[in-house]
Amino acid sequence: MANLLPTNEHPIERVLRVILGFGVLSLAFVGPKTPWGYLGLILLATGLLGSCPLYTLFGWSTCPVKAR
């Protein structure tokens, strides 16, 4: 499972993704009530999981390197 969903997001980025995810998702229920608000689910899921599929695809990581 670690190869499929590696942790590749910085903790601050994860918090921002969750906050933005809730904010964008609220557009589907409050405000303009547009279906585009459901895109917030992507931000919310990647923030909670700590893994971004695009980061994995391109080999990027904002996660700090752990000392061994």
C-alpha cells in the first residue's frame, strides 16, 4: 500500500488542502450551489490521505525527508 499511496505532502500543505477542500465543497451546498464544488472532494481526500496522485506520477514530494 505504501507504493500505491506514498506520503508525499508536507504537513502544512495537508492542512491547507483540507481547509480548501471544505471551502470548495461548501460551494456545492451553500452559495452558488454549483456542481463544481464537488471538486473539493479531491482536495479533501488528498489532504486527509497525505498522498497526491499527481505528485506520485511526476515523482515530486513536498514531504520533509526523515533522517535515518
